[in-house]
Amino acid sequence: MAADSKLLKQLENPQQVQSLDHFLPIETRTETSISRVTIDGRTIPFYVNEFWTSKQRQASSLHEVSYRACFKPQLPRFFIETLTKSGDVVYDPFSGRGTSAIEAALLGRGVVANDINPLGKILGAPRLNPPNPKQVQERLSSIKVDYSAKAEIDLSMFYDRQTEAEIVSLKNYLLVRKNSGHEDFVDDWIRMVATNRLTGHSPGFFSVYTLPPNQAVAAESQIKINQKLKQIPEYRDTKKIILRKTLQLLSRVNHEDRDRLERVAKTALFLTCDARSTPSLQPQSIRLTVTSPPFLDVVQYSDDNWLRCWFNAIDDKAVAKKITLSRTLEDWILVMREVFGELFRLTQDGGWVAFEVGEIRSGKIKLEEHIVPVGLRSGFVCHGVVINSQSFTKTSNIWGIRNNKLGTNTNRVVLFQKEKGILDA
């Protein structure tokens, strides 16, 4: 029986098959808690278990690129392994750092990734075509540093003067290579790694101590951090840091991984479109969408990435205007309706959408209550909400999870399917 048929049986007949444990490694199987909740006049099953966790399988080292609000690789892997087979195409319309794309490629699936922020492509695409460390070392050695180079904006609160010169020289080198059409996969990789190393909270980053690398504070805030910690930026060897991070990213990538990545990279697509309109993608071309959209205005993607945008010559203000950061739930629902309309067009008959949402505003808003109607009205069938948890055991706790004070408290994935022949119904 195909994986999707087995999962569908699990979801549609929980009284016969009481859990989704069939899809879990033996050592992590526990009884799934099941409850039913009425949403928009429909009875929706909620499945609660430790469906994916870092303890099940160590994720590839390729994922170790920081980005705000990204889910763990085990989440997309669970759905990719369960609902697709080799050669099927997996899509993420809000790809961020590219977690779903990397997992899909490592599993031999086709890849389509989209993010309206160009940083998504910069961080994602190079990891499908990684160079070897020797190639990176040789390329870094060939890049000349102009020690008189200085950024057009004040970055003295982040970088030692010599470090800043190295960063600006690398920025200029990559810009020339790109504009001349000579930028290759080694340059792309170096750009990706350098973008990830711009700021952080350890000597493994170019900057003085600051916030974790998934967000860049404003210059004024960094000045206050420096004053409070009584610190001044010290020299960081950027080329050594890039090479060290390269070795880390490739540390658990074997020959089989490289072979799969190389095959998938030939047809992989990384787009920078609005998720509501992707005209370059053909109808019914996607077997599985696994994604997590922006959750209203919880995460300020543009503010967090201003320094990364500067390094890559991206207008962060223009990006900010494009990114969907709905201020009200009503606005968010309107945007998601358009997104689901496009997903319905792209999804194959029998294909799936695993849409990760969450509790926001301190748990006052549970987005699955609102995304279920959106998916249903777009033409999809909702097979349930899959909640990953490692802490609670009673179904009554589904509506009272408090793992974090702010933001998303659990992985809550609404599972939709485009049934065959639904357009003729």
C-alpha cells in the first residue's frame, strides 16, 4: 500500500488504527492522543505524539545555517518520507533558509523553494551544490583584501577595522563576480557562509559579541550592548571563519548525500516570488507542500536581516514592503486564502499540503482554527492536525500548551489533501 494510502487510513479511521506510530522508529513509538474538534462546522481530528524529534535521527550538518523562525529538519522529513516517493516534487512557498528543500534533496525528491526575500535563495541554493573544502580554501586565498576598504555605513560597533576591510573586500569581490557573470558554485557557497557569519555570539562569527546569528540588532542597540559589556570589536580572520564553517556544514555529508544533491540540483528551482502568484510553476506539478508561513507580525524578517541584505547588495526596505507581515488576523486570513488558491493550482490530484501553524499572541490565537476553513474553501480536504509534543500525554492538554511564553508553542501541522477528481465533483 502506498504511503499516502496508509496515512490516509490512519487519519480517517482512528477508531481502527489508534495512532500514527506506524511511521515512527520503533524506539520512539508511544500511544497517540486523539481528540476531535469542531472547526467551521467540520469535525477535525487532532493527533498528538512525538512524531518528529531530534532524538529520532540526527539531521544533516548542512542544515546548520541560522535563520529566524525556521522549523527543525525532522518536521519536513517526517512528511516527505511518509507522503512522497523518490522523484516526487516537494515545494516550500515560504522557504526561509531552505530546510524543506535540503531535506527533500537529501531524500532524492525534486525541489521547488520560494521566498520573497532574496536571502532565501542565497542561503538555500548553494547547499544543494556544495564544493569541497579544498575548493573553498583555494578560492578564499585568491580573493585580495583592500585594507583601506570601508563600508558606506558605520559598522564600527560590530567590526574591528581590519575585519571590516575584509568583509567589504569580499562583498565587492562577489558583486563584481555576479555582475560580470562569472559567479560560480564556489562563490555562491562562500557568499552563503559569509552571510551566515556576519554577526553572532561567539568567536565563530565576524562580529563582536551580539545577539544570536538569526537576527541582527540595529547599530544603536549594538552600541548599548558594547557599553554594557564593556567590549570593543576585535580582529576576526574572516577567511578562517568561512573555512571553519564550511568544514562544519560538510562534516556529516557523505558520498551518497553528495550524489543525491547533485542529481536534484540539476532541476531544483529557487524562486523569489510572492507565494500567492508563482506563474513559472506548472499546474499539478507538486506532490507535497511542506511549509510554515509568516505568523502575522510575530517575526520582523526585514529588521532581523538588514545586515545580511547590506552584504548582498539587497534593498532591505524594498524587501520589507514585499514581505507579508499582516497586522490583523483578518488580513492574514485574506493573504492565506490567496496562497491556498495558488497551492490548489499547483498540487497534483492526490497530493498533500502540510501547513505548519502555531499558537501566537501568548496562545490567544491558534492559527489552525483559521487555516482549516481557508484550506477547505480552496478545495482541499482536511485530514487533521498533527501536533508534535514531547511533554504532554493527555488530549485535554492540546488546547493548553505553554512551552514558551511568546511566539509558537508547538509544531502544529494542518494536513490537507487534494483528492482525485475533486474538480469534477
